[in-house]
Amino acid sequence: MKRFLSRLAFAALSFAATGLSYAAASDLQMYRLDCGYMKLGDKSVMSDEGLYKGQSYDIVISCYLIKHGDDWLLWDAGLPKKYLAGPVTEGSFTTKLDRTIVDQISDLGLTADDIKYVAVSHSHFDHSGQVNDFPNATLIIQRDELTALADTKKASEHYIDAGLFSSHISGQKLERVKVVDGDVDIFGDGTLQTIQTPGHTPGSMALLLKLNNAGYYVLSGDQWHFTENHQRQQVPTWNYDHKQTKSSGKKLDDVIAAKHATLVIQHEPVDNQKLPKLPRFLD
């Protein structure tokens, strides 16, 4: 793992050398994919300040397929396929997956090989569970998230599993990975920008999209899990860092305000119900 981490800078330079650039902004299309759902039997895990005791809540697991020019980028990769056999109850969570991502994108005439990039907001199982179904795509991930994988004991305690990326990270070998540091304009044309939001995990990030007709949208990863959780700026009990989470929340709210962006809390059913259903899209 140490040797693998030492290769991160080289990987970033190697990716830059491939000539990832666009002279002019490309039109975007954003599709919402249904990547599972979950019942929080004990909603209090969403507040390290002791809120929500005795409550439950149903959340969705969402992924987003983005067309940038001729390229396809998948933002987050949903639940692992083992949940197709669900619902599966683990602790206070009951989880189910109805369709794989590969199955859903076939509705658009796409295969796994058509997806050029898979970007993950962070490495929890419900956001990275199907990454290995896209072995020929380039994985986009924050450097701090990869570094966190090296401390396997702490990572495991915080539900981070390097095995979710076995198609891209094999032992000490790093393959098809674009390492990003902080807030990065992915294509260099202002249409897709990562927003670094550490706290939930060390390398958590959100995504700012600039759509021609719909305007700016923010996909918030797991900065917040539902609307009221956002309003009270609550921090889940398993987050890496309480202070960082609070700071990241303010940062992301400032971006949303500055861009007059529409916020999509990725686990909030209401936010995702407002998005067009596949095969329709926002542009």
C-alpha cells in the first residue's frame, strides 16, 4: 500500500499527459439512476448531537450519469450487487437494490465500456459498490480518499473498503485512476467541478454541474443525508471529523449561494423525485 501511495503523483501526471482538455465548453446531459434504497431503522446515527432518537427514515441511493460532449461520466456507483437478493438487514439498516447500473444504462443503448469515467464522491459501499463493473473506465477520486485506504484498520472502522476498487487498484498497482486534489475543473471548460468536502470521509467531495438550460446543480455526495439534516447541519456519528464536516457544509452552502445552484441531496427522496426519470434527462 505504501508503494501504491507513492505512485499517486505519477498517476496524476500520467493522466494529465493523456491530453484531457476541451477548447470550448461542451453541452451536458444529466441522468438520475436508481442505485438502491435504504431504511434507517435508527435515524439517530445521523446526528452526533443526539437528535432523531426513536425515529426512522427511508432514503434513496442515487447515481448520476453525465454526458459531456461524446464522453460519459458516472457520478457514484451505488450499492454492491449482492443487495439484488435483498432486502438485507444489517444492524439498523435495511437495504435493497432493484437494478444494476449496467442494466439501467442499457436502456440508453450503452454498455459498461461506453463509460469513460467513474467519479466517486467517497468510498462508502453505497457510493462505490459497482465501480468494479467498469474496469475500463478511469476512476476519479480525491487523493485524501486514496490515502485513507492505507490505514486499513481505521478505514474499516469508518466503512471504507479498498476492495470496492479492485478493478482499478490491484495490490500496489494503480491503474486507470485520475487523482484529484481539492476543487478541480474536471474537463477544463467549467462544466463539471469537484468540490472538496472532507469530514464524512477524508476525501469526500461534491460535484458542481453547469447545465445550459437548467443552470447550476450541486450533487452533494454525503455532506448531508436528508433535508432536515442539512437545515440543522447535523453530523453522522461515524464521520471521520466533526469540525471538518461542519466547515465543508458551510463551504458547500457558500458555493450553492454564489452560483444560485439547485442542491440535490443524493439520499433525499424528495430531491431525486424532482429529477427526470430515465431515459429523460436534464440539460
